[in-house]
Amino acid sequence: MEYRISYVVSTYNKLPYLRHIMERLVAARQPDEEIIVCDGGSKDGTPEFLQQLFDEGKIQQFVSERDKGQSHGLNKGFLMAQGEIIKSISDDDAYWYPTIRKAADFMIEHPDVDVMLGFTAFGQLNDLTFARVGESKVEEFKRWMETKEPFWMIDMPMLVRRKSLAITGLFYTGVVMVDAEFIFRITRLGVNIAWCNGVLSMHLNNPNGNFNNMSPRSIADEARRVQIFYDVYKSPFTLDGAVAASKEFVERLKRPLRPAKRRFFEARGLPQVQDPERYSTNYVPREGEDHLTATYRVCDEFMAARNAERETTFIYRPNQVTKALQKA
């Protein structure tokens, strides 16, 4: 059977989070959509949980076997997918399926669109009172439309046309920061990318996240390796690189001081410069509600509210396919 959308979940040993993800995804799935789950050989009860969902007809395909990591699992799911549009789903973040569906509709109505990007929100387990939305990324996308200067962003809001995998390729299994590599790649290739102004997803910063289990040295080394490969690395020995490095150094100094500064200003009733990308979630605790359940409820409510504030629109300009080999 051919589906309109294939949701592909890659997971490993995150059953408490996965239960919340699957509850929402199963409830949101339409008859012309399929759910594929690729488990990396979890030992926390995930295989049994997925088998039960499959037996109940709540997911359409799943596999549980040791793999190389998130990118390997997603690649397996992409190759198993039968949908026209593929939407990857992480095992510990939140998604807003009505907006995802609008983005898929746009891609189906515009068959030359290879990839859809959009806004994602950022929340954290240890403070449910606020979230951020990275509004600046749309400006990088607009600049890319004009200059074709590669950029990167988190891949959570991304949708990919299945047949377009022939030009985008699959995820590279040799890095942990798979979104950085993939987004740099597709923006360097100049594939047809559209932007959705809706909030399609919400990242949850938690201690079990892949990024939080990398050392700062590993993060820096991997980022530099990817940037060098796609010719976007700014050496600290150049003017641009020195400026970027100095900004990062200042930011590292200021970051641990901000909580104390905030408390100082609040205690004295002094005005503070507000982060324009920071929004209140209007979180209200509920009696008897465990923290993880509250977290995903807040994510749902925040994304629903943000998407209700503005009409879902799209930015798109098709590119002409060019040959990799340019004759002299």
C-alpha cells in the first residue's frame, strides 16, 4: 500500500519518553499515513512495547536490532517507507501534527519541493515555564535563497520527499550531529527547499539527549569536521573566524552569570533586556500529574497556541537542477 506520509521513529533505550511520543503519534495518524519504528536493540522493554503496538495495529512496521545510532535507524526507516512524504520523529521530543500535515499538503501540491523546513520550539525538562522559538533561522533560509550560502539548523521540523532521497542522500552514519551534516549538505547541493512558518516541533533539552552525552571537545571536533567538508568553516586565523571566536568566548563567559544577574534584577525590580525569542508557556501544575506527563502537555499547549496566532504560510522559490560536472 502507498501512503501519503510515512512517520519514521528512531529510538534506543528511551522508553519513558517513547511512550509519550507514540501515544500522540498513534492518536494523530490518519488512514493514509504509516508509522515505522526502528529500535537500536534497546534493553529497557522497548522491543516488547513496539511488538504490542504492532500486534494492535497501531504501528505499521517496526524493527528492533542493534544499529550504529540515530542516523542508522532513520536510514533503515526511510528505506522501509512507502509514503510520498517522510517525516522523521525523534524519541524524546514533541511534534505538532496538524502543522506537519499542512506542510506535507504543500509539498504534494508542489511536486518539485524536495525538502520542507520550518520553525521548532525549544523547551527544557527542568523549567516548564518558558520556551524559545528560533525565529532567526528563517532569515538564514532567506539568505540561502539569494546567495546559496549553506547553513544548518536542527532537523526536527524537516520533511523529505521520498523520491528526493536520490538527490539528498540518506543520513551520514559517521557523525552524532546528523542534522548539521544533512542540512549543510542539502543547502550546499541547492536542492529545492521550502519553509513553513508554523511551529512543527518542540525540542526537549533533557539529560538523556544525544547532544548532552557528547563532550564539548567531541562537539567542537565534529562540528569543525563537517564545516570543513562543506567549505563553511571559519578559521580563527581569519578575520571572520576571529570575530566568530571572540563572540563565542564572550558568550561562554556570560552564560553562567545570567541566572544570578536575573535574580539580582528581579529582587530589585529593575527592568531587564528580554530575549525576543523567549515566550511564556503559561504552565500551571496539575495535582497528581507526573513531571514527564506535564512536560509533554506543556509542549502540546505551547505549539497549539503558537500556531493559532498566525496563519500557516510558506516561502518557496524553485531552483534549476544543475549538473555536478561543469564542462570547461
